[in-house]
Amino acid sequence: MELAVLLKQVPDLAEELEIDASGTDLEREWMTLVTNEFDDYALEEALQLRDEAGGSVTCLALDTGSADELLATCLAKGADRAIKVGSFERQPDSHTAARAFATALGRVPHDLVLTGVQAIDDLDGQVGPLVAAELDLPHVSVVTHIAIGPGGRAATVNQEYAGGVVAELEVDLPAVLGVQTSRVTPRYAPVSRVRQLMKTAEMGHVEAPTDGGSGLVVEAMALPQTGAGAEMLGGGADAVADRLVAILRERGLLKA
Amino acid sequence: MLDRSVTRIVFEGLSPEGELLFYVLATLSIGVFFAGLAIKLRKYLRGRREDRIGSWRGFLAGALRGLGAAAANTTVRKRDPFAGLFHAAVMWGFVVLFIGTAILTIDTDIVGIVAPQYHFFWGAFYVVYSFVLDALGVVMIVGLAAMAYRRARMKKPQLDYGRVDLAEASTDRRGFLRGDRLFLGWLLVLGVTGYIVEGVRIAQDDFPWFEVFAPVGYVLGRAFAALGVGGGTAPELRLALWWGHALLALGFVAYIPFSKAFHMLGDPVNLALRSPLAGRRLPVLPAVAPADGHLGLRDLADFSWKQLLDFDSCTKCGRCHVACPAAASGAPLSPRDLVLDLRQQADAAWAVLAPGHERRSDRAYGNGRTGGQVAGGLIGPRTLWSCTTCLACVEACPVGIEHVPAIVGMRRSLIDQGELEPMLQTALTNLAKQGNSFGQSGRTRAKWTEGLATPVTDARREPVDWLWFVGDFASFDARVQGATRLVARVFQDAALDFGILHEGERNAGNDVRRVGEEGLFEMLAEHNIGQLSKATFRRVVTTDPHTLNTMRFEYPALGGDWSVWHYSELLIWLFREGRLRTERPLGRRVTYHDPCYLARYSKVTQAPREVLEAIGAELVEMPRNRANTFCCGAGGGRIWMDDSMLRERPSEQRVREAAALEGVTDFVTACPKDLTMYSAAVKATGLEGRLVVRDLIELVAVATGLAIDEPEPGPESPAAAAAAAGATAG
């Protein structure tokens, strides 16, 4: 079973995000990046599936300058190969990313392609479906509980709907899956290993087109306006009710 | 008068065949003894190499200190004067009797044969010899009797072999007890039979006048004479007794390497090899990784020869077992059992003749993991993660066993295997990304300074006298931030020229290293050393004893060698210099909790007490104080792990200990983590109306007039009333 995992890094939300001078993007100069949470789940699932069924795990990331750390972390967790894709100044839009990944996957054997279902910095969840479309492969999004069928010809996956209803789907392989969560907490990558691998690991590189174009342009980016704060009403039910009525009256929302 | 007739005849009454038989048996016994030693040595040679010598000068000084401690029994006496006194009696009794036997052997078998004219076992020498050996024999027997009484009657919790991690039903340690009793009993019988042989001899020789210098034998002889043994009667009895004593003695020599008696040889060596930096400076990962590239102490083969000697040195005295905060709070870790498990495993796996009575017990052999990996296998992850690295075990161990470095070594393997709980994983990820365990942006590290009237100098931009390394908890924890601001204000009040690294600082890495995340520790330390190297300052000060330890003992090896002070040391210096003055003496009873990393690691116990004295507080000590302090449970990364499974948290046990002190209102500490741990413990134990947890600086600020005193707790105090009202409303 040849497993390919597509990953990227996103801004660390521990930081206070700032908008850059252009007003259309985040200020990225001092930004700390972390692995996209859902991509981490995808990698964990891939490693679990490999340990069950054999084969190998290849991790792919767009080369945006920080891919070395991301891919070394993948290797430290036990991935077999790491490949940097293309050459980008910054994380491109989903269409461009998908085209680059699809190009790279043309040179990487794969029975199953796993990627995070979405990322916090674009929220369009498009990379999986677009890669599948480019490669003409079946695709399922928001999946959990991936299991490889006999002979590796198909996989069953779960999709959880509202109200706790779970559907089990079967998909022919090769396929692209957008992973919602992994069966276990993603494993820890010891820093000793990551540091060692950053120095010694051989990472592959595949050229890829850097244009794809989603046709979307970010016109403005802004932080939400902070309100004046909320007033908490305390005390007994009667006191709360009285205060509530008083407030509504102050605002002219209650007559009499 | 003291002529050549003043002596006794060695091997008197023994036939030449008998004498030959004795020498054959003696040779056999000594052969078994050395074979036993060789087996032990072969085991240590299988251990990983480890340099314990370093510089010869330092090594010799340390070795002399260790041997001195062994000779004087200082480590045995510590906190157990009874055991110390009587152990010394047994030890010195045995040593002198052994030397006496050796002298007699030299006279009989070497001098007597090679140069009979120098034969010296007569006259004044004989009299003094007799007296000394007779006296030390009594000393040994009294010591043995007292130790037997201690084991049988004194119900010492440290001598209970029950395990904290296994059900009683699955534990069978009766073999341990049999081994202990055999050792003690054998020595006792040896001593007593020696006197009987002597008494019978003196009686049968019709009481030569000079034998009064063997008073015990002489008196015994009189008793035997009264029973009809004497003159020429029953020479067979004398021979039989002599053979009995001789066989017991020869047997004992052969028994030494295969029993608890090995500690007579191994433990002085282990004490001589003891490192003063054990636990304080952890070893770096071996430069040469094993063939499969695993990190840390995963398998038996990863342990060093010194660690294998450590495990063999254990006498099961149990002092670590009762000092351990993990064992005391129901966590599945006992340093004693960890050491014994490793010893049993090493002996079983390498087919070493284990000490008699120690084979086949407990988990070491019971759960089918024999021969498998040690970290995470034989010694389970929960056991290893239970350690708070408080160093109480290392401090308490009378024979120099270094438990904490072994535990951290195995944790390194757990990290390598990914065997860590999600909470810890999150903390480590935060530390890697933001340099703090709180998951806050590293850029907000100095945000606590915002409430200060006078800003704190940025030591990266301006030279300062004192570089204050603030640390994670002091920077980010809401409860501690108030105390941190008070530290700044007190320093400003004393006109101290100081600065901080602001967002240039990251967690110092002490506890990261003790979690076993060596790579992350290196990353944090390299970052901090880089930042510190760019700043200009003379000395470093920190409120955090954990930071203090790693900066004092570990940073120098990484290129960061500065003079690092704890703020309690700086405060007392400022008081002495007159730069801080007590305006309003505190005048109330407080107790002081020694933080593990301050009292045990850095051995700072006096400075905080002097500060308390300087501000007019009346210090009442808890039963466990100074180097014998009890851990709060947060060290070694435990603060990043779940402690809800504990029967009673160490911190809760500790505040109860403090609450038992009469009239004490304040629980004072000098460690940011302690402040959070004990504040929570006081709430959890419902002692809020009784005790207030305070950082040392909070009292200093009150006494120097910088801060307003909070009302004392007590049944009638407003604080208690508010707490009671809160409880009702909540």
C-alpha cells in the first residue's frame, strides 16, 4: 500500500495575528507556523494504515521556505519519504496548490492520497477535491475510520453527519480522502530526531507549476472589531428581570 | 611477664589431616568468593561505557569523600540515628574481626613459614589483640541484636516490602525477608560461636592469667567450667565447636558475592564513585547511537556499568521508598522497586547468579516481558511518568544510588517511542513553538510588566548589573504574575540595576530535559544562551529554582557559564547591604517550604530563612525541612501531566503538614510553581481559612512597606469570612 500525504503549515494561533501593510494578508514576517491540525490527522492515519497493511508513507509539501521543518517532523514520526513540491514564495491558493500536488503525484506512486479536510487559513476544503479532479480519482471528504479492504482494491471510510448519524462508504482505490480526524491522537515527534533529520535527511524535490489561479482575489482583510464588553447580570431571577427591563427601556426598546 | 608463653596455639588439637582439610576448604571458599566477584564484574563490563573519572584530582577527592562517608556511616546515620549507630557497630565490629583474622593468617601462614623468627602472635601483641577483638565482637553482636530488634519490632515503614504498583496477591517478597534474616542471623551466629569456642578453649586451658584480656571469653569460660566443661574434659566438644565456627566463617566468605552481604564490598565503591552532580547535571545523549538508532535507556544494554553497580548496591533499606512523593501519593512508582526490578531483570537476562532469595519474584519475571525492553516494558510508562525528579531518593540513599538520571534516561526512550500523554505532548509542542508551556505567544512574555509604574530595562539593549531570568510560570501564570511584579518593585526599591530579556527569553528547559525531551532542551538552552550572550550583565538572578538548577549546573556545558543567583540569596544580600530595610516587622508565625530544586539541587536553605528573619517573621519549621523537604508534585514536567489519578496529591499532604503547626498562618515558599501548586492545594483541602500561601517576595514587600498586608487568615478574619461567604454563594 503506497500512501501519500499532502501537508502544509498554518499560522500558530498562539500569536496575535496582524494584518500587513497591503491590508489583504497576514503580517508573515515574525509569524510562527505550525502543521495544519487536519494534515496531522491525515499523517497519523497514513502511519497507522501502513503499520497495519505494510507499504510506505510519502509526505508531500509545497516548498514555501519552511517545508524542511514540516517534512523533517513527518520523517521523525516515521514517514518513509519526504518530497518538496515546486517553489513558492508563500502558501498559494487551493487551486494552485492542488495543481502542484497533482503534478507531483504523477511521479509518486500512490494507492491512497490523504490530506487534511481543511485548513484554518483558507477554510475552503478544496485541495482534496481539486487534486482528485486533476488526477481523475474518486474523492471523499470529512472522513474518519479509514480501513483498507481485501487486496487493497477499495477502502471503507466513515462520514459523520449531523445528529450523530454515521455513514460507512466504500471507495475504490486509488482515491483521495479528506481526513477529519485520526483514530488516535497524532504521535509526538521528538525534537532530537527532528533536528537530526533537518541536518541529515534527504528530501526529494519535484518541480511543479506555480500558477493555477482560483480566480479569487482577497480584497481586504481585517480583524473583528472589539465591542465595549458585555454586562453580566447577576443576583436572583427578579433582580435580573428588573435590570433587563431597565436596559430595554434605556435603549428605547420598551414602551411604558 | 609478657613472654612467648603468652599466646595460644593456632589449630590446637587439630590433626594434620584436619588442618589440610581446613586449608582445602578455605581455598574453596575463597575461590567461590572471587568467582562471585568475577561474575559481578563481567556483568558491569556488559554495561555501556561511562566516564566516571573526569579529572583525576576531582575523582580522588570525590572518592575519598565517598569512602570517608562509608567509613563514618554518615549517610546511614542521616535521619536514622538508631540505624546509623548500630550499623556502624556491626560494620566496624565485622571489619575489625576480619582484620584480626587476616593478621592471624599472616602470622601463621606467611610469617610462621617464611620467617619464623619474626612470629609475632604472642606477648603484648597477643594481649592487645585479644582485648580488641573481644571488645569489637561484643560491639558487633550488640549492633546485630539492635538491628534484629529494629526489623522485628520497630515496624519501620521503609522495611515494608509491599509494592505500590502491584496488587499484594501478585507480589511475593518473602524471599527478600528470608535473605535479610539469613544475612543478619549468619553474622550473629558467627559472632556468638566465636565466643563459645573461645570460652571453651580458655576453660580447657585452665584459665591462663593473661586471658582476662579476653574478658567475654574468660567469663564464658567460667560459666562453662561451672557446667563441667574444663580441664581435660570433652576435647571432642572443643574440636566440634571449632569446626562449626570455621565452617560458618568459610561459608560466609563464599556467600558474600551472592547475597545482601555484597553491599560490604560494592557500596563503598559505589559511594566513592558517586557524582556530586547526580541529577543536577544530566548526561547528554550518547554521541554514538545504538545500531537501530533508538534514543535513551530502552534496553538493558543501554544502562552504564555504573548504573548496573547502582542496582547491585541497593540494600533494600527503603529510605527512597518512604521519601518518594510519588509513592506517598499512590502513584505506581517506588524508587526502591524500580532499582530492584532492574537488578532482577539484569541478573535474569544475563544469567548472573542473583543474590539468593531474590530470584523469581514480582513483575520482573511474572508478566512475560523478561528479555524485552525495559523502558515502557519492564518499567511501565505510568511508573516512569510518575517521577517528579524531586531528588529525595538520591538524597536519601545511603549508598549513592542515582535513581533520577536512570528514570530520565528511560523517559528519553518513552519520548522516542512516542509514549507520552496528550497534555504533555501539547505542552512540549507549545514549548517548541512559543518557548513556553502555556500556549501563549512568546511575544507576550513580558506582558506582566505592563502593570508596573517603572518599566523594566530591556537587557538586550542596555547593559545591566543583574540579568533577571524570569521563567515561564513567573511570566505567564496569573497567580504568580502578581508576585513577579512585586519582585520587580522590590528590586527597583533597592535601586538594583537589573533588566530582563523580554520576549528574547524562553523556558530555561530544566523540566523539559527531565521529561526526557533532550532535543527540545538543547533547542531552548541554545536559544537562551544565544540571547544571554548578546546581552551585557554581571550576574543572573531568577526566582525559579528549576531555572536556577539548569543555568547553574547544565548551561555551562553548553557554553553558558554565568554566576546564577536565586532571588532569596540576592534579597538577603540587599538586606545586609542596607539597601532593603524592614519598616514594618511582620511579627507573625510562618512556615517555610523548601522547594526541591532550591534545597536539594542547589542546596540553598539558609538564604530564605535569613530573609524571613530579616523581615521579622517567626519561622516554625515543618517536620520535613531543608534537604528533607517534601515535593509539591510539579517537578520534572509533572506539572504538564494529569494528576487526577493520585490518591492524595503531594501538595495536599504538604499543606496538611503545615496546617498541623500551631499558630502558623502563612505557608511561605520561594518557587513560582510552588505558589500555584500550594494555592490549589489549600483550596482542595479546605484549609483556606487556616493557611495563606505566599511567595517570599510578598512578605518582603509588606515588611519593606511596598505592599499592604493582606488580613491574616483565621476563624474571625475577614479573609475567612469572605471565603465562607464564597463557599455559601458557590
